[in-house]
Amino acid sequence: MKDADHDSDHEGRGTIPERSDVERTFKWSLEDLFGDTVEWENGLKEARDLMDSLESFRGKLSSSPSTLLECLRLCDRIGELTSKLYAYAHMKSHEDTRDPAGQAIAARATSLAVAASRSEAFVTPEILQIPEETLSEFLNSEGDLEIYRFFLEEILRKRDHVLSSREEELLAASGELAHAPENIFSMLTNADMIFPPIRDEKGREVPFSEERFGTFLQSRDRRVREDAYKNLYGTYGRYRNTLSASLNSALRGSLFYSRARGFGSDLESALHGDDIPLSVYSSLVDGVRERLDLLHRYVKLRGKVLEVSPVRMFDLYVPLVEEYRQEIPYRDALKMVRDGLRPLGETYLAALDEGFSGGWIDVYENRGKRGGAYSWGAYPVHPYVLLNFNDRIRDVFTLAHEMGHALHRFFTDREQPFVYSGHSIFIAEVASTTNEALLLDHLVRSASSREERMYFLNYRLEQIRTTVFRQTMFAEFEREVHGMTERGEAPSAETFCTLWRDLNEAYYGPAAEIDREIEIEWARIPHFYSPFYVYQYATGYSAATALSRSILEEGKTAADKYLRFLERGRSAPAIEVLRDAGVDMTSPGPVRTTLDLFGATLEELEMLLHK
């Protein structure tokens, strides 16, 4: 059937097809990983045999450079095969989560991955026991070891914070205890916390949940927004002491591990893994603080457009411009994304075309299919993208986003050996967000009406507000509460609430009314149980904005640098990889570029709204 027919069927009757009814063109080609389950089983046996053979290297890595080389190569073979087995099994299970056979091989693949990790556990400690002089001699005498130089340097960089074998065993054994605060938070907020129903725009009583909260906040009916807001935060407020205790426990756990490993602070410990300088964190916060006037101005504009004064916190998410509702068939979405990414040049577009036509993408929803979207894959096979495309503009942005991830993997895997095929978390979202930024710029410029242009301008403002301003506010909160714990303080629920209120007042400004309900918002942020993670949303978005602006303004020179960025994987520190692409995240420059774009976009939207 044709794409348009599929769209019509999907939208018109509202039915969800069985997977067997979806045309082959719109399914991914997992046979590029393994031809069938028999081939997968053979791969599983091979992986186990390789793990058994790895044991013969235990205790011998310091004996000769050739022994170390052979061991590292074997680890790569195990990692490459295991990742293929794992990706295939889980993606297969996602095609129809109702299929017990798919769930069974996914479970077996997970067990295999755990076994692989366990089989290689001796390698890093043994490398750390090799004197640096000896390791240097190994690298000089065995030319084929050179490929592992940065990998070995990264192990040595972390040496000062690796403990004795017995101490490492004790820390590992405490892992389940360390996750207890997060588990308690999750069970309380997801399983035990019950929200009363609310009344919708037509006065009907409807169920309420955390998942539905965002939809209610976008309602045009202010009464519905306020009811949802008070419902959610009123419920959280009743558990404030328990939630304060769980967060305090997480903070103390973080302090225990950072001090056990000899770090000066929790922040230093969190940034050490990817070798991120502390200045990156402070540059982000300082850069955003400098331009809070822009956010204040945007909040004031919201009040004018929505005709509310003061702006309440539940007024921040309702769209200023009606949603762009045009139905966009998948074929049209492919063209929109390709047109948006044209500034990246022919090399990138050729790879994009290969992804669009080469069995990379699983496009449409089917019964039992996993929800959402992601990009996945396994070295050295091409990447894959799972979508649940539903003909909306947000689906077009999702396509651009996931293809950004996919092509980041594609170019890295094409140029790097397996050992450097991954990406640091610090830069993991840069390529995907750069794609979105380029697409958004294209859609703004090619908008066919004043309303359409306003919609996309408002879309950009909300992206920057929620990803840069808001996540930086989160980052400030984290820095403060971890600092309290490091100073020996025991923050209470009231301490958390007061700090949260002060931050909201600073960020949203005089046009916003900071009420009692918002004071408890800190208690519903799950990322606070993963110390100093959220700042990377803001730095990643800022890096992507700076890259996309330079590509649009400088053309081929900047696009070529960007392609080199995509190719480098983990072969160098993340900060260096970005700097070579033209973005120095240790300076406030990328954040300023992003906020300058916010200011220019805000000014244009103000002009269009007042026409």
C-alpha cells in the first residue's frame, strides 16, 4: 500500500494494525544484525566461548605488551558481539511486547551482558597495577597497542580515585543500598501516591495522574490548569517530610561515595567520569543568570497574550499560539527533515538518504509495539530508529532528533574502532538537538503564514525556556543542596522549599506570582537522584544551538568541522571534541549564543503578535 493510504487508514479509522499488516517498507531490517534466531543462538554460544577464553588472561596482563594487546582485542570482540546480541534481542521484543518469545530472548541477552561485564571485571584493576613506566614501554614497543593509547590514558587518569580491590568490592556491594532513596521515591510517587480526579473543560469528572498533568497544564481553560496544578502539588505537599527524607538520604549517599573516592566535592566526583572541568558548570549558571531579564520579558509577554496578571506558575505551559495541526504524511516528513538538514552538506545528506531507505527505521505504531521513540544499534552494523509516527509536527521533530542520534553513531562507527565507538553522555544529545535546531530554523524561514511562523517561534522559545533556563535552575538547586550536605548541614523540607521558592522568584521575575504550591516542585524531580545530571540538558542544547548557528552562518567550513565531530566518538575527551568543532563549553560563549537567539526570537514574536 502507498504511504498516503497508510496514513489515511491510521488516522481515519483510528485502528492500530497488527504488525503483520504493516508494509515491509515501514519496518526496520533487523536481519542486518542476525539473519534469524538460529544465527542469534550461534552468536550467543560464540560470545560465551569468548568469555571463557578471556579467563586465561587473568593475572597475566603485566607479563608482556603482546599479552595486553591480545586481551584488549578479545574484550573488543566480546563487547562487539554482546552489543549486537543485546540490541537485536531487545529491538525484536519491542516489535510486539505481547510476544513471550521476544521477551525471553531479551531476558537472555540481558543475562549475557551481565556475564560479559563480570568476565571483564579483572581487566581494569590489573591495568592499574601495571606501573606507568612499564605501560609506556608497552606502548612504545608494541605498535598495534597505539590504538588503545587514549583508552589506557583514561584508565590511568582515574587511578587516584580507584581503591583497593577489597574496598572496591565493599563499594560495589553497597550499590543496592545506594539506590534505596531513588527506589523509595519511585515507589512512593508512582505506586502509592494517588491523585483525586478533577473536572475537565466541560465539567466532567476525569481521572488525574502525573502523566496527564502536562496535558491539563496546556488547557485553554485557566480553571482546569489551576485545578490540575493544585491537585498535583497539594498531593505532593502531603508527603513533604517523607520526600525530604528520601532526598536527604540520596544527598548523604552521594557524599559518602565522593569522599570514599577522595573527591573534593560531589560535583567534582560527578564531572570526573567524562573529564568535564568544574568551570563548565559555573559558566552555564553564570551565563544564564546574566540574561534572566529575557525570561522575565517572556513571562510578561505571556501575561499580555493570555490576558492574565500576574502570571501564575500554571500559566507557563499553555501555548501562546494554537498548535500547528496540519497532518504531515511520513513521506512529506522525510522531505521536511532532509530540506532542514541541507546545510550539513552532501556527505551528511547521502547518509541520511541511506537511513531513510535502507531499513533503519521502524515507522508506524502496531499492536503491542513499544511506545515512544529511540535510536539504537550495534557496531559495526548501521543504526536503527524506532518511531510511532502519527502525522503530527512533533513526529517530524522526533524523526529529525532520532536521525541525529543515528547518524552520530553511523559516522562514529565508520571512522572509529570499537573501543571508541560510543559517546560521552555530555555530548550524547548534541547531534540530535542540532538536527532539531536546523529543522526548526528551516520551518521558521519557510512558514507559509503569520500564524505558522508564530507557532514555530513560540516552539523555539519554549524549547530554550524548558531546556536551558529551567534545567539550569535545577542545576543551581542541586549545587546548593549538595553544598549544604558537604558543610554538615541537614536540610529540611522547609529548607528545600525556601530555596526552590527563591530560585523561581529569581528566574521568572516580577511578572510571575510564586505561590505556595510551587515550593514543593523539587520533590517530584527524579533526576535529583542522579547527581548533577540535569545540567547536561542545558549544556547539550547550548552546544547544539552554537553549532547550528555557525553551520547556518559559516556554511561548508562549519559543516565540515561538525562532520568531524560526529566521527570522533570517544577517541578524545568530550570537551576537546566539542572545542575542535568550534564550541568551547568552558566559556560562556555557547550559552550566550543560545540566549541571544532566545532574545531575537522573542523580539520577532512580540512584533508579530502586535501586528
